[in-house]
Amino acid sequence: MVSTNRQRNIRFAVGSALPTQGFFAALVFSAALFCSAAVSVSSAVGQQSNSVVAVVNADPITRQMLSTATLERYGETVLDNVIVNRQLILQACKDRGLEVTQAEVGQEIQRLATKFGFSVPDYLGLLQEERDIDPGQYGREIVWPMLALRKLVADQVEPTEDEFNRAYLAQYGEAVKCRMIMVADEQRARELHQQATTTPAAFGALAKAHSEDEVSASVGGLIPPIRRYTGDSRLEEAAFALANDQISPVMQLADQWIFLQAVRRIPATTPPMTAMPTIREQISDRIRDQKMKGAASELFAKLQRDANLVKVLGNAELMQQYPGVAAIVNNQRISIAQLAAECVKRHGKDVLDGEINRKLLTQALSKAKKTVAEADLQAEIARAAKSYGYIRSDGSADLAAWTESVTSDGDTTYDIYVKDVVWPSVALKKLVEDRVAVTEDDMQQGFESNFGPRVEILACVLSDQRTAQKVWKMARDNPSEEFFGRLAEQYSIEPVSASNSGKVPPIRKYSGQPTIERQAFALKQGELSGIIATGDKYIIMKCQGRTKPIVADIEAVRSELVRDLTEKKFAAEMAKEFDRLKDTAQVDNFFVAAKEIASVAPSGQSTR
């Protein structure tokens, strides 16, 4: 096992290696498509098109079916954000005669593991655990492209001696410990500055009373030590120009007005000479990474500007003209088969889960001799729109606004929304509709729960019985509400009651907490409950009285109750039915099994 600190280290390590912004978010590569074009992905996919990836109650799902479903959902996104970008980088590498070998990938993984204090197995294992990235994926999709980009911009990212010296001073150089006062109004800043310069010893008190930067104000204006080359040069120059206790002029930073008082100088740190090689490598890596982001972004923007791109996918006319082609990048064709293979690689597991669930529902509908009609789908869409507040002035569902909302992420089309969200919901409703009925008892309970009286209480939640007994005895001996509130502030482990002197939302009937409800409704105003054990918590309540019923006549809210209770009953029955279908099904998922086998392949195995 690795320590928590080392886990934090690896999270940083993975974060710094992962593409994070601009085009970096799109450059999650696969080494296979950076290899020799002699391997025909189209041929490979064709050979596997009829292989079975899962069997659901003896009904197979083939690789071709999975490819089609995955392409339908993610084809355009993967083409735009991955494949085209990859092809541009690949062509740039070829034009410059650059190659990243598997040996270089392995060496880089070893270097990163060592840099953050891990063995390679621990490093790769924690990547799997923390980020769900298997070793092969890490080599293909993160390390390989990082090295390729580094080679493409190598002549632009090597740190100069001046850059190294600046970074070294920022980390180990002299620093100035300061206090700061920050306000948004210039006139107010100058008034405070006059007071501070008149009485420098009062600077901390002035900051605490008047500075609008709450973090520093709470500690008398103290801020982290200011070093050179770490932030705003004006702030650094002002700090280093001060003698101890001296106060800087008022400066404007962004929309704030600030001034500093020097507290003391912190001498530069001189690391041992034996540590210098490691320090130089760490600082140089940091500079290189920072420069690479900018240089690679500029390079990629240029590649995009200069590219001759024909996007075929989604254009009916071009798809007829170029059958089997997804896009043409600088006269290089990217096939639909290549795109489908990439989509499956990235999203196949999740899409297959959805296809398995669809099979289960389709089989159950067939067995029950039920069907889902277009009218059912439209009714469900209208219901969903209304439930989320998309309603026209006449009370009807605003379907246009709702559709725009559910497709606003740019990845979800209307057809996919209907297929992946609406149809499964309608199918489950069809399967359980005969079991859902709202009885008069349900109506009465729903009425009492939603509109009936509630018990207003103060509560103290404890984690162990001994503490609960001690608090209960103190509350019994001093029955005032004020004292109970102080006990809750001191002892309650529940944030709401602890921060509000024991005050919590009123307790209603049929809320799903029968033990607490029973005890609460048995209390009279001012009465203290016993110790209520629920789960691993212990609760003490003090009754403050009851609220008046919101609505006296059930008939006034009957239609609202019927709608609410029906939806809740449907939701509960649908969840139970779906769990039953999964629990009783015979599902063999060969796709997931194959990925699990691949993820535990020896680390020396090729990532191609």
C-alpha cells in the first residue's frame, strides 16, 4: 500500500502529465494510429465485426452492433476532438522525421515514477485506482503523445540559464514577510495608509479591522512570504524595497487597492550541493512543462489553420461521394472503421452497458406482450419537461425549450436523448404500470406528510452512546432551550444542528424516518426525548411545539397529491423491476473481460 501523501503526489503527477486545456484536452492519443500505416484498421475491424461482445439471456450483441451504437453516440465528438487532431500531429511528426519508440515510453514512465517516489508497479497501480487508467492506456494515450509533442517543440521549450536562475530564486531565494491591507475603494485605501504611516505599530490592528481580504485580515494582515519572479513584479519590487516595519505606497492591483508593511527578511535557502542535480532536474522539468503548453498550443493552432480538412461524417452528400470515409485530412483519408474502433476503445464499456440494459428491457417487454409507441415517448418527454419547469403560459410543456436544454452539451442529440433516456423510462413504466395504484390510504399519508402539522425541535446528534448519555443528563438538569442550543453547538456532529444551536427542519410524518418521527410526535412542547439510536448515530431532541397544518381540506390538493404519489410509486417500482431484471438475467460480458485481461498484461508488453 502507498501512503496518503504519496497518493497526493501521484494525483499531482498524473494531473501534470494529462493534457488539460486548449487543444490539450483533445489530444488523448492511441499509439496504434501513430504506428506504420501498413496495418489496416479497417481490415481488422472487418474481421471482428461478427464477433460477440456480450450475450444477454442467450441473445448476442456483436462487435458490429457495439461499433454502430458507439459511433452513433460519440462519432462526431471523437472525430473532431481526437482523430483529426491526431492525424495532424502524426503528419507533423512524419514531416520532421520524428518517432517515439516504446522504449522511450517505458523510460518516461520509469522517470515519472521515480520522480514522485514510486516504483513503476506502484505508480501504474495507483493510476488505475485513482484515475481508472490502465497501464496500456497510460502509455498509449498520455505518455506517448506527451513525448511526441515534446519532440515537436523541443527547440522551443528547453530552459535557458536565465529562466532556470529565475525559477531557482523563486523557490529558494530571499523572501520578504509582509502584512497587507486591501480595499476596493482608492480613497479609503489612502485614508488607511495615512493612519498606518502615522502609527506603523498599529498596521496589524488596522488590517484586522478594515482590510477586505478576509484571509489575511484574520491574522493581522499577514500574507505568505513574497519571493522574486513568483507573481506581480510591482508587488515584488515594492516588497523588496522596504526595510523592516516600513510601509509601501498604495498600489492598484486589478480592481483592488493595496499597500504593504515589511515584517522581516527571510534569507535565501542554500540546498546541499548533492541535491543540486535533482533540484535542477525538477525546476527544468517545471519550466519545460510550462513552456511546452504554450509552444504546443501555438504549433497545433498553426497545424489547424494550415490544414486541408474535409469532414465527411454527418454530411449526407459527402458520405455518398466518399463511402466509408469519416474525414479527409491533408489528403489522408480517415475511415469510418478507424473512427468506430477509436469510439469503441474509448466508450465501448459504457455503451455496451446501455445496450445490455436495452436488451433486458426489450426482452421483458416482449415477454409481457407490451410495446412502446411514439405517443408514449412524446408523453414522457412532455412529463419530463413539465417536471423541470419548462411550461408555457397555457400550462402545456415547452418542448422546444426542453429539447434545447437536454441537447445543450453539444454531444447529446435529440435522437440519442430519446433512445438512451426516454425509451428506457417508458419501457420500465410499461412493465410496472399494472402494479402502480394510489389508494386512499396513500392519499391520507401523503396529505399528512406534505400538508399536515410538523414537530419543531432542537436536536443534538452524537457519535457514541457514552457522550449521548452525558449530554442527555446535562440537558435534563438544565431544561432551557438556550442551554440545549449551546450543547448542540458544542457536541453535535451534524453540521446543521451544530451551526444553528440545535435548530433543524421540522419533522413531518411519513418522511422515511419512522423511529425519529414516532419519538418526535410523542413529545410535548418543552419536553426532552430519550436517546434515540438510529444507525451509528445517537439523537437527542427537545420539542419546541408544532406547526399549523398548511392545508385543511385534502380535496383542495387531491390532483397534486395523485400526481406526486403516482410518480413516486412509479419510480420505486421501476427501480425494483430494473434490479430484478438484472439479478435474474444471464449476462456474459466478453468485452469487459477482455479489457480486464489486457489491463493486467505484463508492463513490458508493447502498447501497440
